[in-house]
Amino acid sequence: MSHCTNTVVLERISDSDLRADSRAEWLAGEYRAGEYPTAHVHYDLTSGTFVVVAPQGGASA
């Protein structure tokens, strides 16, 4: 996640869930349709989680 600065973490999904990647992408889409139009997914190798993030401030950022 180092290439994104000043982000807010919206969701974390463990990669132990077999559908974690598709769930994270779906959640990012839901956030994009709402308050966070630039929400997207990163993978955190250190913790083994998919992380849905958005620039801090949501739609006004």
C-alpha cells in the first residue's frame, strides 16, 4: 500500500477466505457507488489481507 498516501481503510478481508479477492473487489465497487468514488483494493502481503482503501475525505478529496 506504499504507493497510496493519506488513505482511509474501509475494509480488510483475510486471504484465508477463498473468495477474498472477489469479495474485496465487490466491496470496493459498493464504496465507489457511494461515498468513496475512488475506492480500490490493495493486497497487504505482511498481514495476508485484501484491503479496500480510498483517499481520505471520500468524494470531496
